[in-house]
Amino acid sequence: METYQIAVIPGDGIGQEVVPAAVQCLEAVAELHGGIKFKFTEFPWNCEYYLQNGKMMPDDGMEQLKQFDQIFLGAVGMPQLVPDHISLWGLLVKIRRECEQTINVRPAKLLKGLTSPLRDPAPFDFVVVRENSEGEYSTIGGRIHAGDDEMAVQTAVFTRWQTEKAMRYAFDLAGKRGRKVVSATKSNGIVHSMPFWDEIFSQVGQQYEDTEQRSIHIDALCAYFVMNPGQFDVIVASNLFGDILTDLGGAIMGSIGIAPAANLNIERKYPSMFEPVHGSAPDIAGKGIANPVGQIWTAKEMLDFMGYEELGTLLLEAIEHTLVKGIKTPDLKGKATTTEVTEEILHYLRNQS
């Protein structure tokens, strides 16, 4: 039997409610398979840890995490007590950078049993591939002066190496799907980095002549997500543009609470990290109504990356079965609790044996 070591960081807020639900689902699919087992090790690193220790993780935290096969993260953030730039850069972004998780993958699909807030949309099923290590989220810059002449400078960084990597991943992924790739750009307004991005997209695209490829300005692309999301297959985007597009992707699915994400170290030198798109939602934390679907769908993404696509497909089937039955949390206009949604998904999985 193959045993996988999984580092679990529930984090803050509803992360502490939805992560245990997803762990139960992973254990259930492992039992169905019979040949794999997950060993989960939980770490209490979150904003409460920061308030007690002055840092989001211990000094040897990254060395600990790098010993695991994968990392399963809930949500990070307690903005009323810890500024977001401290919590995110001290844990989430730190893990992404030091584990070289240079590709972020976020699917958006109109799931069975859900009604999109869009009016009568055609079915859609697309994936946003986000460059995850540089771009607009570089740390180069600073602030100077105070008062009326205060200023801040933030420098975006785009390297050929990482840009090409994201684009090749997107084209390769499209080759397994609908063979269509859209590049999110803004070269009519951002005069250095985006023309550079466009040039690399064109050069990489020449090696994938069997794939339809287009560049669309980010503002128009956001509009098309709303007007006709069914036209898209794979979208490749910079760090900031991909971040914005995927929140919109969650919204048109019906709730940001169902959107999954995968931070991938595609070389498999270090563990990858799997997390839902949603935040810690402190306004509903502890009420038992958090939507576990995003975290459970994130578990599906982890299974896929580990080579267990059939189990990942089964987990998504269980989610859709539950939604079709009308068992939904309040963010999806339902009345079910986190536990009730999870129990129905587990019931479906256990009946597959």
C-alpha cells in the first residue's frame, strides 16, 4: 500500500471547519481505492499563532513542510487583528515561493445542481492557469517621504523563464481538453511587461499549431466571462490578472465558496499546495454554515495531480450529487450546514464500494 504524507494547515476562520470535512472525504476515497493511504499531520499555523509568537510559522517551518508529499491548506486571514500583508506573506505566499509553486491552476465549471447568477448561461468548464511566482506580486519597490510628497513604487517582474513555463503548462493542459488557449493581456495600456508577455505567448504558441490561440485584453476578458463564459477552455494569465479572473470565475459558478485552487511545483522537487480560493470568512466562522465544497473540490485537484484522476472524478461526482439533491449551504441559497453537506458527500462515496 502506498502511503502519502500530507501536511494539513487549517489556518483561520472557516478553514478550521472545512478542512476536516475535506480530510474525511480524502480518507473515504482512499478506502475505496484500497491501495493508497493518507497520513495527515496538522500544523497550528495561523493568525492566532502569529499573535502568540510574532510570526506565522516557526523558523524551521519550511524545512518541516518540504518533507511532505503535499500540503493541504484551508484559509489564512484575521484582518481585524493581523494585517493581510503579514498573514499572507508570512504563510501562504511564503510557502508558494519557497516550495517553488510557480503554477497556480483554478478551474471554473457550472456544476450540476447549481444555478449561476448569470441569466441562462451556456454550460461552461474552463481552467485559469496563473503564473504564480512573480509578475505584479514581486516584492521590488518601496516607499519614500511622508506627507504631501509621499510616494510608493511597486515594480512588476516578468522573466522569460517563468512566463514560458506558465504558457507551456497552459498549452499542454489544453491539449488534454478542448485545444483552445486564451492569453490575458493589457498591452494597449501596460507598455513594457504586457508586450513582452504577448511576444512570448506568440512564440510558445508556434509550437502548438493544433491549438486555437487568442490574446484578449483583461478588461474585455472579464466582460466575456460574464457574457459568454462557455467559449473558454484554458486561460493563461499573469499573477494579478489570474487572481482577479478566478474570483470572477467563482462568482459566475454561484459562490466564491466553491472555487478550488492548486499551487503546483510541476518539477515535483517540493510539495505542491492545495487550497480553496475563498478566504477565512470571519463573519460566518463558527456558525457551522461554511460551504465545504471549495475545500473538497480542492482535494479533487490534489488527487488529480497525484495521478489518481479516477478518484478525483468520483469526488466531483459526489459533490454534484449532493448539490442536485438540494443539500446546499446558505451561500448557495440553501439551508444545510457544513456537516450536512459533508455527510451527504461521504454517503455517496461509501455507497460506491
